[in-house]
Amino acid sequence: KLVGKLERAARQVDRLATLINSLLDVTRITAGRLSLCPVDVDLADLVRSVATRFREVIERSESMLVLRADGPIPGRWDAMALETVAGNLLSNAIKFGGGRPIEVAVDRDQGQARLTVIDHGIGIAPEQQSRIFERFERAVSSRHYGGFGIGLWVARHLVEAHGGDIKVASRQGAGSEFTVHLPLEQKGEERKVEA
């Protein structure tokens, strides 16, 4: 009984830490004060680690995670920024996936690293897709789905700061596929992120 209470408390601390970090990212991005510190990173390992942290949340959502990250995908990126990107995409897939399988893949695509997160949930209407990467924008009612509408905005800024891009392909009722492309080489040791 005590172990269960401690586990619930630990989950709440993790959720609060994630929220605080997201709000700090928003503040730093809007103030133009978020700096990237690239280090040698294996994107496959990083995404596996993020997926492991989400294991319990995925199980509670009754989803199943299919992770394809076979070989190493080494590059020079800001590890914490990419953990935020992967975490935000996985969190959205869990939230909007309707308990259906979630697919995450890390591979190379035409000389770039690629992260793909696919859910088979509610999907996004075509007219909403261009604005979901804006701050405080949501494709669905906050009454039915929690959140502040900042996760994809933060993800877009962090990905673009690395010289990459993030896109969505979706059909209403048929799920969403988010794809992140990142250059394998990151120039310089520190980069400022502009809002």
C-alpha cells in the first residue's frame, strides 16, 4: 500500500517537473534566451530512454508502443531539447491515440536523422493542421483533452533551432503522423533560439 502511494507521488512529481520545464521553455523561447548546447547524442538511445519513462503512462492508456530504433543514429544535438521534443510528441500520441497502438521510429532519411511518431486516434482536421504548431493553439476542446497548447509550439522551435523541421500528416478519425528531420551535424557549440 505504501509502495503504491509512493509511486503515485513520484508520478505527480514527474508531471509537475514536465509542466515546469515546458513553461520555462516557453519563457526562454519568447524572451530569445534559450540556448542549445550540442553534444554527441545517439538519437535512437535518447528516444528509447524517453519511451521507457512513458511506459507506465502508455500502459494506463491501454495503448501499446511499437518502437523501431534498431541501429545507432549518432549526431550532435542538444540532448535535453530533443528529449523534450520526443516527450511532447509521445505525450500527444498517448493523449489523442484513443488507446490504440502508438508507433515510434528512429532512422536515417536522405542524410538526416528522422523521428516519426504515429498514433491511430482522433486525427486532426485539415484546417487545424497548419496552426497546431502555434503557441496556445489546440485542434480539440480543452474540456475533453487537457493541456495548454504549447507542446507542439515548443517542439517546433527546438527542432528548427537545430536546423531541422517538423511536419504532421493526419486524417480526422484515422490518427496522426508527426515527422521530425534533424541534420546529423550541428554547427557550433551553442545556438540561440529566436521566438
